[in-house]
Amino acid sequence: MFALKKHIVHIVKYRILWIVLSALLLIPGIVAMVYSSVTYPNHAPMKVGIDYTGGTILQYGLKQNISSNDLTITRSNLEKIGIENPYLQILNVNSAQQEGTQNNISSIISIRTKFIGESSDDVKNITETLNKQYDNPELIQVSSVGPTMGKELFKNSFIAVALAFLGICIYLSLRFKFDYAIAAILGIFHDVIFVCGVFSILGLFYNVQIDGLFITAILTVIGFSVHDTIVVFDRIRENLRYYSKKMSFGEIIDASVNQTLARSINTSLTTLITLLALYFFGGVTTKDFVLAMILGIAIGTYSSIFFCSMLIDFWNDKKNSNKIRVKETLSV
């Protein structure tokens, strides 16, 4: 019991501070999402990429093999001529593609961008830009993805996130008490709103767009957040079983969080180190995905330790105060 009372952090004592800190983290993003919903033509809370709005895909056959560094330079050159947020990929060459080309190509570079016509100046400018970097690039295919497909993808992404929330809510309700499940779900909303809010701000000021990878990152963040919260809740439940008669509920909350603190921080740090390496040394096309993961894991660790535990303590106080009122009413 003595060991349980040695705390590094105090959840209950400073719970107003954690509420204020969460508000400071969420409110700017919420304001940005509301502003974006009002100002963007599609009324989306974040700036969406061509995965959701539709766009044009151009494929160029190249004689030489190209690397990720070449793609970074190509992306920068395309942005200089006004091609916003081009998504570049290196594709493998198959026999059918070889037969349909004039040159003996070794690699294909795929460029996804906003809608452009096959005979527009944009195609000409892109071809000229590639000519400066590569040896005689050959335009082998131009295709467009319509906004209808983009809307379908957006709807499916929303369904995927909603089903993840529903499954987690059912699992937590069965595994813990209902109030624990609600606290965990609010913790997930806390984390998702923070990440979406940051990307909404980045969209407004730095033209950062979300795509299918962003939804993947959000689903991963949801899973990580719940995993960390369950560890804390398990320890709270275990300590309640053994120390409920010796310690107050608030003391048990503090003790449980401190017992799992080192594990939560170490797990998050090892993951963040890997993600930071990917962010600074990985490809340009995965930068936003990795950034969403970094933000989500950082805020997920915070919410599991401070936000969700604080909610459990608040609700316990509320239940106790309601019991006292009922007793006073009955005695009168």
C-alpha cells in the first residue's frame, strides 16, 4: 500500500488542469474544421485530396530506372510549375505495357493530380518538366477518376471508422463497466478530433490534403489509443479489487496510472522513434500519413493517462454525490 501512494503524476489533484489542457489542444482544431466546412466548396472539415474529389492520372514510360530521390526532385519541379500536391509512384513494367510503347522502357512514373484535360497546357508543361530531368519520357496513359468514385470512397472510409467505433464500444461494454466504455470512447473522439484538427489547420495554412492513407492512420490511432486505455483500466479494476476498503477511489486512480506510466511512455517512445525516422528519412508521399500517426500516438498516450482516467474519477464523484442526495431525500 505504501508503494501505491508514491506518485509521479497526480490525476485527481490536478484534474481541472487536464481538462483545460485538453480544451487547449482541441479548440483550435475544432475552430479550423468549422471554418473549413463553411469555406470549402465541398464543405469538408479538412482539405481533401484527389482520392475523394477525383483527378487525373498520367503515366510516363522512362528508359532509366528511377529512385525515391528522383521522385522527390520531380515532385518539387512539378509544384514549381503550379501542379498542386502531385502524388507520384514508381510502377513495375509488364509485358503488355512494353508492347504498347515506342521505346524500350525500364520504369513507369505515375502522376496523380487534379483534373486536367488530355490536350491541356498542363499535360504539355508536365511533359516538358519531365524532359528536363529524364531522357525522353513517353506519355503512355492518361486517365481520370471521377468525383462519384471519390464520394464512394469517402463514404466507405466513414463507414469503416464508424464500424471500428461500434466494435470497440461493444467490446469495452462487455469487458468493463459501461461508464469505462464511455470514457474510452470519449478518449478516442478526443484523439481523432485532435489529429483531424491539426490537419485542418495544416490544410488552411500549408495546403496539406488528406487521402486514403489518412483514414488508415486514423484507424491505427484508434486501435493504439484503445489498447493503451485498456491497460490503465485493467490496472484500476485490479487495484479496486484489493484496495477499495483501504484507499479512496481517487487514490486508486492515481496509483493505477503511476503503475502503468512507465509502460505507456516506453511503448509510445519506441513507436515514435520509428515513425520520426520514417518522417525525416522516408519518402515524400508517406510524410502526411506518418505525421498523422505521430500526432495520434502522442495524443493517445496523453489521453489514456490523463483524460480517460480523469473522466472515470469525475463520474465516480458524480455517482457518489447522487447517492448522498438520495439518502438525504429519503431521510427527510
